[in-house]
Amino acid sequence: MELKDLKQFVANHDNFEIRVITHSGSRFYQVELEDVEGERHMLTQRAKPMLFRSLDDAYMDLKRAGIHRAYLVQHVPHDEVIGRDAHYSEPLTSRMPLVF
């Protein structure tokens, strides 16, 4: 989903979730939208995943699209390595609410 498509989506819908995703050991962030049907859309630029070097960069583009709340999700491979189930979608275990 391109940034212009995200702006249109936000203008026409109100039931969706935005996630700013990072991986342990990485300095980059990606943005994902999950709509009411459960479909996930990564923010892209020219059909390639859009990467942000800082949270501030992600905040600026999301603000321009009319979004002021998101969840920060950090993927940590430790759970998968030792055989535990990953709990990335459970609100209190791996997601931190962001307001900007």
C-alpha cells in the first residue's frame, strides 16, 4: 500500500490498526496496516517495502496520512529459537501503544 493509498484508506475507514514493526538487532522500521477483515498491508514505495531509519521518520509520514496512533511491535527471535510460541499480536506482551 502506497502512502497516497494509505491517506485515502484513513479518510474512508475508521476500524483499522497501524503497527510500526522492528526486529531485534535492526535499525529499521516498517509500517503495517491491518484492516477489519484481518488483511495486512505493508506500507510501500514504488512497490518495494518502505523502510524508516527512525521512529521520528515513521511518525512524520503517518501524521501526513492522518494517523496519530499506532502500536510498536518488536520481533525478538528468542522465543522461536527456544521453542516457545511467539505472541506478537497479544496486546500486553509485545506491543507498545504509540501516540504522536
